[in-house]
Amino acid sequence: MTRENTDRKQVVVVGAGWAGLGSAYHLARQGYAVTLLEAGAYPGGLVAGWQTPQGRAVEAGIHGFWYPYRNIFALTDRLGIQPFTDWTRSAQYSPQGLEVESPLFQAQPYLPTPLGTFLYTDFKRLPLIDRLSALPLLQALIDFDNSDEAWQRYDRITARELFRQYGVSARLYHESFEPMLLVGLFAPGEQCSAAAALGMLYYFILAHQPDFDVRWCRGTTGAQIFRPWTEAIERAGGQILANHRVSDVRVENNRVTAVVCGDEVFEADAVVFAVGISGLKKIVEQSAPLRDRQEFRDSRNLGAIDVLATRLWLDRKVEIPLPSNACFGFHPTTGWTFFDLNALHDEYRDEPGTVVEADYYHANQLLALDDDQVLRQVQRDLAGCIPAFGEAKIVDHAVVRIPQGVTHFAPGSYRYLLPATTSFENLFMAGDWIVTRHGSWSQEKAYVTGLEAANKVISTLGQGQPAEILPVIPDEPHIQVMRSVNRFVRQGLQGLPSFWLP
């Protein structure tokens, strides 16, 4: 039985990604005896990094940091680190070539949303009539206000069905919206919840003109952010244990009193589970106390999506116009992105050849390929965007397969997502799939829910000050007015009989 000889309250945090590190860092700074358990060899989850046999840095995919990531940017300021590139522009490719270029939206004259996104994005082939077919969708974006009621309404249908109902043209859907879903929610539109699609599109693209502007780490996220962050946790008194896979919990009087990792037992006054869906399922399968609770059994209804991350070192320079690029039309149900690491990572700025990262989402059919097959496919895809890639020779590479690696926001999944508070008095949840009214997505959401879980620990145990959580930037005034009108109309309709299927 592991317990520190101290009067400090013991908190066990399970999972060392954005959510778990967020909880552990704040709680350690508030005087708690924090033990952070990570199943993998390094803290960081999907952004943990390692090296190739030749000593080159690798990570499980490239992760962007978008303009609305206010809490993550506040974190890096608090840590005293400057890990990010300048704001970058992005492009989009199909097998026909360059399709879209995005400007730095914050550098353009400000227009009320969504006019800036609509007018400043440079579509190379998509006709104006197709772009205009998106305008009726604004009504759904106004109606979806991230409330529980809105999630229940829109989660029942697929994103593809939503776009069809609102008259989005087939070409706009296939060349714009579905590519966004494939790299934003990691699945094709017929497999995505309409609620998740609306939330993701609004947060990253439409809420405010600069929201699509993005920065990247100047090296691996593990080295640039997670290493100094874990060092700060340890300086604050937290203990981080890698290669510790949780197998069970012990419960007395509706409280989790200990977390079990094989033969090791860690006593706890409170516990935060900050694991992904796949990780939680594995724990629940082994733990009778968790299986006894409906909320945890229901996690079996949730799913995750396969990811394939590749990094190629090439023998020559290939001219890549913009550092970050999304691609569509190469694989029917798979989205992919590629990044110019010579432009993004400090260590490759003077590299004699090209270093490129290509990441595939909803990559089910690709994970079965061996490395040579993967590399041939990646090089063909890259050459389909920029022909010069086809002439280069690969001198080093990394292929990282992440089965069930990212959250799948499938239609109907909302009812099974867990809130931060569980039926156990002292067990709290955090992660990018946890229900929160904050409104953020992806890494920012994971970090925010980690802080929210830490605040619930503090409220329960009565020690320390809660973490400050910056809210999302408020809706623009005209959006606020339209949402107020929409709520008024909805309330007026509540008294009418309803016999249509919702």
C-alpha cells in the first residue's frame, strides 16, 4: 500500500496527457500530494515523443494550437516557455492540386462573423454558388448553443444529414465540409454527430474571424511543452510514474480509496481519471467496482478512431508553399495532413533535405500495411499534391500506428459521454470527450476539463484555491441577438403539441 507519510491530502491522477497534467499541476501547486500514473513510457499521451534509431525526434502526429486556445497559452506563459511558431497560413489539396489557401485572418480587416471567413478564404476552384449554399446552415449554428438541450437535439443525426437538410451543395460538402470533419473530428460526415460537427466548426472557424489562425510547436510537443511542464509538477511536489497501467480501484462507502496498478496500490482521498475512451474501457473491463456502475458500463457504447502518423526525411529540398496542409479526395473515408517541419521545427531549419510529417485520420485500412507499403502510399499521396515529392528518396522514416487513438463523436454518443462528476463522491473525469459547457475543443478542451476536475477535487476536499479557467471569447453581438431571438421562439413553441420525431 503506497501512501506518503504526510498530512497532505492524497490525489491520484490517472493519465498524463493534457487533462491529467492540467489537474496534477494545479493540485500540486495547491499543496496536495499528487501521484500521476501514466500507462505509457512517457508522460504526454498522444503527444509524447521519442526518437528513431538514428536519433531523430518523432511524435504521434502534429498538433496545432489555434487562436482560441486561451488557457493553453496562459499555461505556457505561466511556465515561462515560448514553444510556439508565429501564426501560420494553411492550404488544402486534392488530387487535382491546390484547392484552398487561408490567409492570416487576424491580419485582415475585421468583419462580423462569418463574413471574414467567407470572403477572405481563397478558394481556387469552388464556385461562388456552392459557397453561398452554406448560408442557411447559419440557422443551425445559431440554434446550437452548446447547451445540454442542443446536444440532445443535434446528436441524434449525422453531420452529413444536417448539411443535406440545410441545402448545402454536394460539391461544397465533398470539397469543404467533409474534409474539415475528417481532420477535425477524424471521421467522414456519415459517422459524425451533427452536434459535434456544429460545435467543432463554430469553435475553430466561425465564432470569430481569427479563430482558424494556428501556431505550432517549434519542436516536438513532448520536448517543448510536456518536459518543462512535468518538471514543474515535480518541483511542486508531484510524483509522476510512467509504465503504470491502472487495473482496478478500491471503494468504501461510495468513495474510491485506492487505485491499483498490478501489485501496487496507491491510496487516495480523491481520484481524477484523465484517460481516453479506449483507456477507460480497459480499466472498466478489469474493475468490478466500476463495472457495477451504469455510467461506466455505458462507456462500452463509445468508440475511438485509428490514426497513422508518419515522418519522412528526404534527400533533397522540396518546395512546400505553406507549412500546414490538409488533403481530401485521396482516400474515400480518410483525411490526412502534411507539414513542412523545416519551416516549423527549429532543429530542421538548416537540414539539407526535406523533413515532412504526414498524418492520417480514420486510417483503419492503412494500419494493416507494413512500413514499406505505408511509405510508398505516403510518397504517392505527397506527390499527388506536390509532384517534386515523387522524385525524392527517403533516407530515414518513422511510422507510428495508433489504434483507437482519438475520440469518435459518433451520432448518438452524447448520452454515453461522462460528465466531470461521477456517482462516486471523490472520483472525477477529465479529457477531450468529457461533457463540459466551456465550449472549447481538442487539446484546449482536454486541458480545461483537467482544471475543472482539479476544482472539483478542491471543492470536495476543502483545500486550496480553484484554478482560474478563461472562458471562450463571447459570441459577437449580432450572434448573441440572434441566439436570444432563437431561444425566445423555441420557448414560445414549447406549449404546442409535438408529434414529430425529434
